[in-house]
Amino acid sequence: MRILIAEDDQVLADGLLRTLRSAGAAVDHVASGSEADAALMTNNEFDLLILDLGLPKMHGLEVLKRLRARGSTLPVLILTAADSVEERVKGLDYGADDYMAKPFSLQELEARVRALTRRGMGGATSQIDGKMIELSARELGLLEVLLQRAGRLVSKDQLVERLCEWGEEVSNNAIEVYIHRLRKKIEKGPIRIATVRGLGYCLEKIPG
């Protein structure tokens, strides 16, 4: 799972980064609306945007409006210190999926993030054929990407883009290791990870 946080309060941003990274997400952070808009225009691999409304350089509502105008369906969770019902309604009307008023519980935010990303990924879980399997955060992220694109080729570069934060170095060899471990854990289930040599991987349903 890859998340972009647009929040200019550094203390709050640090808390969000620690919380979401400890839950296994890859998280990037920007501190202004213009940076958020630029990141969203150049990277379509985020699974969720956590968006503060009171951003400098470009208001959060304008970031949201521009995102939806480009046809993006990226789930958006708005953070707002505003008590104005009108501003919250406007955010939802512009295409936000949920909002939280500051101050808020980080535990509640985690729950809302899980709900929004499940919805965006079609309900991906670590349950295979009715049985729970133990996955590391990286393996779960890998499985979520493959499930979201089931039946389609996913290159190693695409996997790195979806699983890694800005500046994080993950080699193709590391991706192969994660794929190998995930294969072993789902080998008794109804799906398999096929390798398309030199191109990438494809999640397939086992006929039967």
C-alpha cells in the first residue's frame, strides 16, 4: 500500500508517517498544495491521499478539484481543522471519500485508512481460499498490487513504484525474493503467480 500525505503541520505529519509506516504502508509526505498537485500529476501509483485542507501555496480543496478533473478515482481522506459544516460538505462534493476533523485519534485514522484502501483495492485481504496466511508488510503489499491487477502483467518496475517510498532503494533481486516467499505461502490456494520471463509477473486463477 502506498500513501501520499499532504500536511503542513510537521508534528502531525511525523505522527502520521510513524503510524502508517508501522502498519506496513509506504508513505510519502509533502507540505504544500502545489507539491501535492505536482506529485499526483507525475505519479499514479498511490493507493490513498491524506489531504489537509489548509495547505499553503494551494488550498486542499483546489488540489482535490484538480485531481478529480483529471479523472482520478484515487481514494481521498480529508483532514480539516475547520468546524464549518459547509467546508466539509464542499470537500465531499468535490470528490473526497471521507474526512476527519482535527484533533483526531491515530487509531481511528488507521481504521479509516484500512477501510478506504480495501475499497480501492476491491477488498484485498491476507485470506486465501478461506484460510488466513501470515504475510509480512511487504508481502501483503505485493499481494495487494497483484490482486488489483489480476490477470494482467505487472513489471518489476511497477511493483517497485507501488511498494516503495521516494528515495527508497529496492533492487529487482529483492522483488524476486518477495515473489518467491509469497509464492510459497499461497501455493495451496486457488491462485498462482506466473513469471513472464524478462517482463514481470501475472496473478492467475488455477483452473480446476
